[in-house]
Amino acid sequence: MNLPTFTSRAPRLAGICIASPANHEENISLADQFGQQVMTDIINSTGIQRRPIAKTETVAELGAMATKKLLFSLNWSPESIDALIVVTQTPDYPLPSTACLLQNALGLKHSTIAFDINLGCSGYVYGLSVVNGLMQSAGLKRTLLICGDITSRMIDLNDRSLRPLFGDVVAATALEAADGPVLTTDLGSDGSGAPYLISHSGGARDPGVPRLFMDGVQVLAFSLKRVATSVKAVLKLENMNIEEVDAVVFHQANAMMIKHLARKIGASDAQLAMAIKDFGNTSSASIPVALSSWLLLAKDSKHEFQLLMSGFGVGWSWATAIWKTTRPDVIEFVQSP
Amino acid sequence: MNRIEFIKQVSEILEIDPENLTGSEILEEIGNWDSLSIISFVAMVDAELNRIVSPEKLRQAKTIDDLANLAGI
């Protein structure tokens, strides 16, 4: 068993709101630029047909849209929020944190705990674990986890390997203290993978425009090495078999990899959450997007869920969790005008 | 998985006829050995042989025989 793998009380999933730009790019429309056969092969392999692409929207703007809608639908006052954590690698500004911008934009109280986490693919589960830690240690009642990136701004339009993959989305998740829910988590990191999914520019070493580079083969080899082991660790700690899990929600990198990992851990098609067709790889928002899509199709009569989530990638960083929680009150998708 | 089955899987990835393949065929000259094929190959070896091919060694592979060696066939 790799440490840290741990289990604790957890909040309930109260609601999710997914905000995306109305503007979309169809992958087949890139055939003129990159070739018909090439784009057909990419669409078939990745499962990505279209992706929301921001024109001017930022993480703070989409985050505010998602959160306002979510708070309204849940009938939660801004004053009732105890913490707001943002997971993003494309903040509105290098500083201050996007969480502080949102605290102000949403009119949250000044005692709100607010900060950013700089993670991508593993960010939702890492974020959930961090927020849960705060909730348990500080006795917080209601918190918000905001995850997502405007990855398109880091991608060269002539980059055939990256442009068809990424979508711009921000997901707001509302968490509420409750008796009953449990979160069992396995977290990990391996910084030797940094060169394979990176923007060399846009930081202190080179202050230019951020430009994403990805070595897809290295990403796959890393995923094959780490994900199944991480999943087994949480199942073992929970004394569960994969069959007992309701939803298997992987970070949505590409359909081929998701299906391969599902087979590797013995998950069935019915368990597997897939939302990549219309969104692409949405970084830390991909797990809440896929989870929302899966929950909308779950039987109305089912009230309690055992959700297996695993995010893995940039860092290298990985985070897997089994979340035993109840049906959320709200699941919504909104688009910017 | 034996060599014949391995060659069949590789030929499907490369979209070529498996008949008459000797293993000495040069991947670059086949034409379909691109990033998607490479990823499919890594996934296939993991699925069929429970083995993760090193990306660094894979980059040095020149022939189908080199791929077989990496897969442990």
C-alpha cells in the first residue's frame, strides 16, 4: 500500500454546476488544416467530437457563473459559505489567487477560507481531499470547490497533437457537512514526470506566453503504471470489490485510455462515466463533468452512491478516492452567453 | 501471447497485412507508425502482456522485431 492512503468522515455532495463557453470547436472542422484522415483517426481514438472554447471568458468569470447558479439553486446564502478553494493552472492573474477574486465577486464573508491549488488532472480529487481536511479539522459546514482551466489559451492553433484534445470548463461543487459520508483517498506525486506535460514559459523561468507541451506516450506509460495501483489501494482500505462501486469516474483524457484503464481494474461499461465526446479534456473539471453526466442518468430511486474517482497527469500527480455520499440536490450545466 | 498473435496485433495497429511480415520491416517506412499507433501499441502490450513499454526504448525501436523485443516476445 502506498502512503498516504487514508479514510475519514466527509461532507456530502450537495450539488455541482458546470459552466462552459457557448462557443464550441468541432474537431472535424480541423480537417482542412490537419487532414481528413488524421482528424477522423484522432476523433475515433480520443472520442472527442467537440470542445467548448473560451473567447474571452476566464476561470474567475466561469467560476462565478457556475457558483452563483449553484448557490441560487441550493438556496444557500453567500454568507453561509465557510471556504472556497479554486483548483486551476490558468488563473486570471499570476497573483492574487483566483479564490480571492471569487470571494469578492460572490460577496462571501471575510472569514471565508479562500486559496488556489495549482494542479490539473489530479486537481478535483486532491481539492476534495484538502477541503475535507479543512472541514473536519475546523468544523466547517458549507464549502465550495471550484475546478477548471482555460487550456485553449496555452495551445498553439497549429499544434495538431494538442488542439483537438482540450476544452475550457469550470465546475463548481458544493459540499455540506453531514453524518454518514466517507472519503477514502490515495494521493501521490512524481516530479520526474514534469518535463512531459508542461508549459516552460509563463512563469519565473521564462515570463513569456504559456505554451503547453505534452508527450502523450509518457502520459500513457505513467497512467498505466500508477492508476490501477492507486485504485486498488483505496478499494483495499475500504475492503471493497470493484463490483460494489456505483460510478467509476476517471480523469477524461481520451476515450481509449479511459476504456483501457476501466478494463484494467475490472470496471463494467455501466459503471464507467464518460463525458469526453462534447467536452474534451477539461483538466481538473473533467471528473465533476463526467460525474454529473453519470449521476443524471442514475436511477431516481437510488439515494446513496459509492463513487470511485481517479485523476492523474500533470506533475506527475495522481489522486484516487472512494466517496460514499448521497444523491446531490442539484446538477446543472450552464453556458456563458 | 505468441509471436504470431503479436504480429497480428501489431499489423492491426499499423493497418497492414500480417501475411509475409518477417519482423525486419522498418517502422518508418510502413508509414502508419505515428503518435496514435505508438499509443495503441503501448496500450496493447499492457492489455495483452501486463507490461509497460518504456517510452525511451520505444523511441529507439526501428523494426517490428524491435517492438517484439520490447514486449518480451
